[in-house]
Amino acid sequence: MASIRELHQQLITKERSAVEITKEALERIEAVEPKVRSFLCVTADKALEQAKAVDAKIAAGDEIGLLAGIPIAIKDNMCTKGIPTTCGSKILQGFIPPYESTVTQKLAEAGAVMVGKANMDEFAMGSSTETSAYQVTANPWDLERVPGGSSGGSAAAVAADEAVVSLGSDTGGSIRLPASFCGIVGMKPTYGLVSRFGLVAYGSSLDQIGPFGRSVEDTAILLGAIAGYDPKDSTSLNVKIPNYAKSLKPNFKVRGVLRVGVISETFGQGLDPVVEKAVTKAIETLQELGAEIHVVSCPRFRYGLPAYYIIAPSEASANLARYDGVKYGMRDEEANSLLSMYTKTRSAGFGLEVKRRIMLGTYALSAGYYDAYYLKAQKVRTLIKKDFESAFEKVDVLVCPTAPTTAFKAGDKTADPLSMYLTDLMTIPVNLAGLPGVSIPCGFDEQGLPIGLQLIGNVLQEELLLQVAYAYEQATTWNEKKPNLD
């Protein structure tokens, strides 16, 4: 499928209609979905209705925006009025929100065409999309491997050409990791840049909605459409939003003006040598483009993982308390008391990983353990943030691998939660500090699996991050390669 800008040109010149583009996307979904399983719900009727509205505007001579008529997939933890939102969980099976999330409302107003709700790890808890209660999404590059998580469905949909762009959410790497595994671009914005109103909460101080695209430009266009202040979200930042796409210059000069910091703690033990080689080569490419390369230390970087797995489950234990069988979602009909309804509903409705994290979080917040675990983890979080602040006094952008390995086979890590958690080693500290990060393709391993380079910026430095990512993308051809699903 063509890029946003190419499709927009085809629409305004009437070379193609929005309905034709949408039908092409729906036909592609029908053809490859049995293999990839990106979607929990395909919204064909709504998509065609939205496409017809775009065509009517064009016929009337009205001006349309870049996203008008563009097929997009939405992660199934963003509320969509009148359309099921399950969060990949049995406990929300059949739940149809009575309201629209801010991001999906903005996209609808921009004329984007929603082709479906994408599969995900249950309540965004996972790194492989294997904890979904409904199906396991396959990696389009190798159908036996995982697409990453928790936004695996959103990433796979773009990689498999089922949608031009998609939205995911990132609590500890859930956009950047799938982007790396699926060979596309994925961005986690600064905490508060994109409204979380209508996003089903996992870890409220960590969650952030962000875009996936096949290219940096497509990702920038989508970010520009969803970013901005929202009075419905108390954590929303009231800041001016740049035109991210317009700031991408083909001749962006990094020479003498860009200092790139390589995080020393992200290399060495635990990093796949093939990934290390590809990322090192990518850093050399940035140097050839004129960037100054500096090795910097973030001493507490590796403590991000244990701190996260105290903080995130603690927040989850509070956020998921609302699923009790009373207000919405499934309810155990055989319960004979209020307490048994609670316990039976939650026992049947939640999967193993969600139960594990609720128990971890409840334990960490309990009397006698709060200071030893939760409070200490929050102190470590502060130290990690200070490490980043110190690094950004010396450099403009930080780089490291997005993930320690390429995509692993489905089932390889499900029996070993700690091994699965280590997958997020490189991405979690960015969420703890509330910083923006983007993963871009930087190579392939010997099995043809994509490798991601992670660029990390200071608070609200999305514009610079995208410029650097675009400069790298223009100097390489990694994003031009596509998986073969025929």
C-alpha cells in the first residue's frame, strides 16, 4: 500500500476514490488475516461509510487533510463508540463503549478510515501479543514468530499492508518493541502529549498512545493529528504542537549541530551480537551524516526493569479493580452472593498474566511492603530520570537498540515470565522518565528478521527525534523492504 502522501495525491487528483482505497485495504485484510491475525474486529461497514463521506467532500470541492480516506487500525484498548472494545480480555467480551476516545474522535474528524480494532496482549500486559484471550498474532516476516507486544496487532497490520498506519499504546515499550520486531516505525511520545481520555488504563503514570507507520513521514503525520491538549485528560500537556511532517527536510543537516549519545549500559551482556552489529552500523551511518557521537552513561538504566515491574503492576492492581461484574463486561451468572460474583467473574475473566500482575501490584502496595517495594521503586524512577537529564546536558539525542534480540518464536517464553520481561529492558526506562522514543528499522538478522534502532529525546523533543530518524531513513533502504505473505 502506498504512503499517506501518495494516497492523498491520488485522492485530490481523483485518480482513485477513498472507497477504492478502503476496499483495497479490506480485500488485503481478507486475504492475509487468516495467516497474520492482526484484528479482533474488522469494521468494514463503518470504514466504507467513512470513505464515502471523504469522497463526497472531494466531489463538493472541499479541501481534505492528509489523513482523509487513509485506512487505519486502532489498538483494541481505545474506546470506539458503538464498536466492541475488549482490551484482548474475556472480561470485556461484548463491551461496546457509549463514548469515543479523544484520539479516535480526532482521527474521525480528520477523515481517517478505521478498518478495524487490532489484537493486543490482554490489558496491554505482555511483550508478544500471546496473552490475548482471543488469538495470537503472527509476525508477518515469519508466521511462527511473535510480532512483539503489547501492540502486536497494530504493528503487524501495518507491516502486512492491512492498514497504512495504526495506533498503539506504550506503557513499557509496547509500541517500540513491536515496531522493531515487525520492521516498521513506531513512536512513544512524551507523556501527556497525546490525550489518554478513552484509553483503557493499565499503568496511568506510564501509558501513552502513539503512532505506527511504514515510514517516518507517515508516523509524523499521524502523530500531528492525535497530539494536543485535552481538558478531559488531567495529565494532558497544554503546549503548542509543531507540524511534525513539515519539519522533515530531505536535506536536514546534522553536521556540527547534532550530538548523539550512545548509552553504554545498553551494550554488552544480554545483547544479541547480530543486533549489536546492526545498531553499531546505524550509529556509524549517523556519524557519516555529520553527527557527533559520544558515549554516555545512564548508570541506573538497567534498574528500570525491576522498578517498572513494581510500579506498573501496582497501578494495574488499582486500575483493574473496576472489573467486578457489576458495571460492564462479563458477569458470572451462577454466583450466589456479591463476593462470589466478584471472585468468579475475575477468576474466569482475567488471564494468567493479568492475574500475576494484579497479585504483584497488590502485594507491593500492601501494609508492611509499600515502603520496601513501591516507594523504593519510585525513588529508583527518580534516579533514572536524573540520569537522562544529566545525559541530555551533554547530547541532543540518545541511541540504543530497541530490543536485545529479534522476534522470538511463539511459545518460546510463555513458560518463563522473567525471560519475557527482559524483552523490554531497553524501552522501559523511557516510560519511567516520561520521555519520547522512536524505533526505526536498521537492519535484518541472518534469518531475515528486522532489527530496530531506538532514538530517545528529551521532553517534548519529538520534532528533533523525527528529523534525525528521517535523516537516517533517507540514508538507508531498510524501510523499503516488505515481508512476503503471498
